[in-house]
Amino acid sequence: MKKYILLIVSITFLLGCSSPKLAKRYKSSKNVWINSESVQNYVTVKTNTYKTNSAKKTDDKKKYKTIFDLSKKGQSEILKKVTLKDTALTISALVKELNILPKNNTSKSKPKKGVITHKTKFLNNEINKNIVFNVTRVFTSQGDNFKTINKVGDRIQYLDLGLEIINSNKLKFKNWNKFENDYATADFGSITSSKSLSSEISLGYDTSGSVSSTDDMKEEKSINNELTEISNSTISNTDENEVLSNTTGQSTSDKNVLNLLNNKIKQLTQSAKTAASGKLSATDKLDESRLFKSQILKLSGTLNDNGFDIKQEGFEGINLKGNTTINVDLQYNGNFGKTIKFTNYTNLFKTTLEGTKPNSYDDLNKNFTNVFFPDINEDIKAKINYRFLYRRILGQKSGGHKYIPEYKHRVKYLFGEIKKDDDRCEEIILINKSDFQPEVYQILKDDIPLKINLEVLNFEKIEHAIEFLSWILFSNDLDFYQGILNIKNLNNLQIVLK
């Protein structure tokens, strides 16, 4: 009888300790190619492009000075004067005492009048663009029974996104700077991530062994091998945004194993000190020993003059749907066949004893700039192609879709592809004709641009347009209005971006 009991216990122990299912990615699977007409019933990709403008730098020389720009001595002197309420304090006396030059006292020379200058410059033929791929896992049905394809655990396992220019050989991709999606960011070739993975195990030791991985890809390990009574056993996989747990699915074999382990450890540790009280518990979470860097995302890509290709490979629980953003530099190698003339008026006002007054038109300094920019007659377009591996959970009978661990799933891997020569391939505008053109501001009178000597006034900056419009409103020069601007009144004047 004892032999049978020992045999049963041994078999139970071995079956409980060996858990090959934890190394599985699925319970069963089969592979299927999706018909080209049905590809977009599973995954769709919509693409947009955005021109990136550099932030304008502030010229510190043009900033007004404050008390904080003074030295400690200067600040102390001002505070002392104000605190004492010195009635004799004047700005000029304070400036002289602190040896500070007034703002507009750097030059005593009179401003020049009526100066005319001409300049020429070329607009940069490079442009920075953000290309955003919106990848959607489609919710749909198939067959006569209208069974839902998408279950909670369905996901996109592999995704290959491609872009190719189709109507220009003058534009080329020069460089890509950044890749970003919901799980990873690749900036100049270095991969960072918002995810973290940590595992803590306390199994018969006074202090738990811990392995943690963070964004800087470093590992910290600490183990104190002092054997004690068992306290707990936990394995956790933590995300910064969500915590998933499933500890209710213990089987009979699991309980037998736990009891045997507890009894065995108690026999071996009768003379050892006791750790914090607790129970040995088995959790229903899958954790595989893999590199953290590959846990986050496997990413590779190629870039050529005519386009690029980005490949992403996910892992358990990671669905590759959502937005994927690529930041690239493009260069146009065509002709600089177009030009536009900008005007900038200075010396608009003068200061007199009676106050500020507008100068005459002849006394204004007129600065003309001819800007050359790439000659693009039509929008430059590109086509988007993509391939994917869709992981679909099969059947209601298996019940696998109810479980978070993927080793319990019965799955079907569906391969889908939209080729660049397919009619379903999305066509986007990669470069607009206006992307390489300078911004042009104009002053309109009744929706008609103002002209001087039959030439439309164009301003490169809105500040230039505002300053000249202010001069027009204050000049009160009827001869200039009627003879040069060819307008009868100042009604309905406005500044617009062309």
C-alpha cells in the first residue's frame, strides 16, 4: 500500500513541478493567407504628413532689462533707495551712480533717410516632416454566422510599413531622425521605452531575490542565500499604466505541489530562523526569460532615396495598432525657378518735441529682398504599402479568449498584405507645393492687395506688414494715398497670409 501511495505522490509531484505549458506561446495554431480583398477587414493604415517648423529664437539683445539683469551691487542700491523713500532719487542720477547706459543712448548719429537696398537669398531646399501612420485593428464579422473576428486578446503580432514616392525623381529622403509608437521611441538609433519589467521572487530565503529592468537597460540583482521557512512566491509583470493579475485559477495538482513543498521545506529548516508569515501561492502569469531590450519591441528599418520601410515585431500582450510616427528630412534637388520680392520699410517715424510723427514716403528706408525657392508645379505623392501578421484567437468552445496568458489560446495566424501596385494601396500627398514656398503677408483693401507703382506689396514677416500699415494710418498723406497707393480712403484695410 505504501508503494502505491509513494508512486501517486511522486507522479503528482512531477506533474506539478514540470510546467512545459509556461514555455508555450499558444495551445495550438495554424497559419492562413488572407485573400487580398479581405485584408482591410482586419487591419487598415491611414497616413498623414505634417511639416515641422523650428521654434523662433528670441534675440536677448532686444529684451528689455529688469532689475534682475543688474549686478548684486546694482540691485542692492536700487532696493536701498526705494526702501529709504529717497525723494531726490531720479532715473538719471541712478543710472549715473550705477554706471548703466540708457537703452537708446549707444549712438548719437542721426538715422539715414531714403536709403534703398536690394538683397537676394535662396530658400532652403530641405524640409522636415512628421509622417504619422494610424494602424487600426478592424472590428468586423465574417461568414454566415456573423462571428466577431476581434476578440479581446486578438492583436497584430508583426507589422511592416512602407512608403515610396511615385511622381517625382527630384525629391529624396536624406535622413530619418526619430521613430515613435505607443511602446518605444527610437531617437537617432538609440531605443528608449516607457515600459518597465520587474520580477520579485521570495521562495525559502530570508531576503527575496529580485531582478529589475528599467528604461536605461540596466539590471540589478541581489540574493541573500539564507534558508528559512517559506514565506511567499510571487511573480509580477508591471506596466506603468496598468496592472493585470489573475490568481484564482489554481488546479488540484498545484495545491498538492504546494503542500509537498511546504512540508519538505519545514523538514529542512527546523533549526533555521522564521521569516515573515505567509502562504505559498501560485500565480497564473506567464514570464519568460528573455532580454529586456527585445521584450519592449523589435524594430528594424531601411531608408533609401525613394522611400523607407519600417518593421515592428511585438510580444505577449502588445498590440501594434495605434499611431506610429516617423520623423524624416527630405531634400528637393530640382530648379530654383521661382522668385518673390519682399519689401520692408524702416525709418517710418521720427521723434520731435511735439511727439512721434510719421516720416514722408520719400524719407522711408526701402529694403527689397528677392527670394528664390524650388520650382514645384504639383504636389509630390507617395504610396503606402503594408504587411501584417494577425493573431486571432479561435472558437468559443476552447474558452481561450477568456484568459490573459497566451499559452492557453488556440490561435490562427493570418498573413495579410497590401502591395504598392494594389488598387487598395493608399496614396498620400507627401509634399505640398506650398511646403517649399515662403510665407507671404499682404495688406488688402476691399480684398485687393495694395500696390505701389503697380507692384503688389509682399511682406516676409507679419511685423513688417503691421509697421507699414501703422505708418499708412498715421501719415495722413492724401497725395500718397491717391497717387501711389491708388486708394480713396482707409476703410477695410487688413493683413492676411497669402
